[in-house]
Amino acid sequence: MANSFHGSAVKKNLLKMKHMGLTRNIRILSLYSFLSGVGSSTFFTLFPLYLVSLGYGMSRIGEITTLSSLSVAVPISFLGLFADYYGRKPFIILAGLSLAVSLFVTASTRFYIWFILAYALNMLSFFGGQSARGAMVAESVSKEKMGEAFGIVVSWFFLARVSIPSVSGVLASLVGYRLTFIFAGVTVLAGTLLFWVGSIETSARKGEKISWGEIASVLKPRKKLTWLYISTVLDRFGWALWSPLLNAFMSQAYGLSTVEVGFLNSIMGFTTLVTQYITGKWIDKIGYIKGLILSEFAGLSSALFLGVLKSVYSLILGVIMVGLSISLWIPSYNKAVSMNSKKEYRVLEYSKINTYRAVAAIPSPYIGGYMYDYLNPTTPFLTSSMLLFLAMMMFYRASAQDIEN
């Protein structure tokens, strides 16, 4: 009896210690998200503005984005398969290193081909890291707290998005683009080191070998999730028509300075920051499909406010709606994937969907840039709003079919 009681007590203590470790993961991931957010915010704020300062047009910037997306689309899924076998942690570290290198490459060149490499590394970091990070968050909490946990971790990322665009804009005007990119890269390296030292692995299929059948099925979508694949492809294609060009668009169409563009990006990030925890908890209550519907509505509204109405007030309202759309999307999308995938294949499922999203984004920046330069500046925004409306209708259909239950 005593041995049984002792064994039970030991088991409870081990479970408690494991829970404390997994809770620590949320704290470490939050800090990592903030420091990597410094790098990501700097890159996405200054990269298009830097290219404009070097004489690149909108179609040329779109071309760089398109070629970069093409180069990383397929590898993303294989990274997901490897992360399911070898653990989430190595691939989150790889994502941090890729982001840092992308910033250092941007700082050290003025040549077209190197800008493609820099953007490709950034995309690899975004999609590859998002999959492994999302799986680690989901595996560190109960399913009832999943949306809240995503909200907490992502809030720290958007804490960086609030301040860093303005700070990077001011820094770029004072010390130049290159030194600003280098500072951001060093910050990302520091965050990656902290994550490596402080985090605990949540899943790895140790001792198992990857089968050829699994490799062959890397890009095969699950029939059960057809609705999510189609909707997210429409979403990604629509957003990518103008989002990679947005800062350059604001600079050209509105005549804004680097500091002013950075300030508007800070407004966008602040909107996501102040709503992220609330939307995360809200998604746990109303369900992820309704969250996805609301995200698409906010997204199509932002496209209309930014590209069609073209006033100072609509510009501010547009960036606020972008922030709100992101705030709703992150917990909804992550919970949709996590709740519809087994733990041992979770990162692969993330990566499959992200691969299709990346493929959808391959032609759209170039198409959007061409529309802007040769048709009408409002065309990419109008086209985007229609695609996001279609995605919203797909999610609504899924809701009507009670897929979530």
C-alpha cells in the first residue's frame, strides 16, 4: 500500500513538473516571439522602402516576392515532416537563424538576386517557424486553453510590431537602412539563443524512420480538410496581391516618409496587440470557424479602405482593420489545424496547408504589382476584396455544415 501511494505521489510530481515545463514553454516562446518580431517587423517595414530608395518599381518588388515564394513553397512541407519526427525545437531555431540571415543579406547587398535570397529566407522562417511554433504551443496547453495560449504568444510578437516599425523608420533615417537591418538581425539571434537554452521539446518520434510513403504524401491534402485548404488558398492569394507592396504603396500613393509609414505599421501592430488576448479567449468560446469568417470580413474591409477610398482617415481605418483581421486569424487558423490533426503529424499538417498558401502567393505579388503599374492602383485591392469574400463564404459554408463539431 505504501509503495503504491509512493508511486502515485511520484507520478503526480512528475506530471506537475512536466506541466510546469510546458508552461515555461509559453513564456519562452513569448520572449522568442517578441525578439523575432523585432526582426520581422524591421524587415517587412523597411524592405520595400529600401528597394524603392534603390530605384525598384512596384512590379519589380512584386517579382522579387514571387520568385522568393516559388523557391520555398515545396521545402516547407518537408520541414514539417522532419519536425514531426525530430522535434519542434530544432525547426523553430532554424526559423530564427533564417530570419537573422535574411536581415544580414539585405544589409550587405544592392543586387537583385540577393534580395530574392533574403526574401526567400524570410518566407522560410515565417512558414516553417509558424508550423513548428504553432504545434509546440498547442502541445503545451490543454485544448480548452489553446486559443488563449496562441493569443498570449502572438501578443508578444505584436508588442514588437507596435513599436519597432516606428523605431526602425527613425533608425533608418538616422543611421541608414543597412545598420538598422544588422541591429535587427543581432536581436533575432539573441532571441533564438534564449529559446534554444530555455525551451522544452514537446514531441519527437525518436527511433522511428521516415517512410517513403510519408515522403510521397507530403503534398497530398487530407480530404477532410478540403474546405480549409481552398479557403486559405483564396485568402493567401487575395492578401498577397497587395500586402507585400503596402508600405511602398503608402510611400508612393500618399507621399509618406519612412517614419510616417513606420508609424502606420505601429498602429496596425498596436491593434493586433490590444485585441489578440481577447480574440484568443473569444475564439475558444465561439469556435474557430466563426473567427475565420470575421477575419475575412475585416480583411476585405481593409483592402477597400486602403486602396479604394484613399483618404487619410480611410488609410488609418484600413491599417486598423488589417491588425484586427490578423488578430482574429491567428488563433482561429492555428486552432483549426491543431484540432483537425493528430499530434504525431501536426507539424506536417500545418506545413501542408502552409505550402499551398505559399504556392498561392507565388504569382499574386507580381500580378498585384503589374496591376498597380500598368492598369489602375485600385485594381489589386478590389480583386483582393472579392477573393476574401469568396473565402468568407467558404468558411460560412463550413459553419453551416457544423464541421467544427
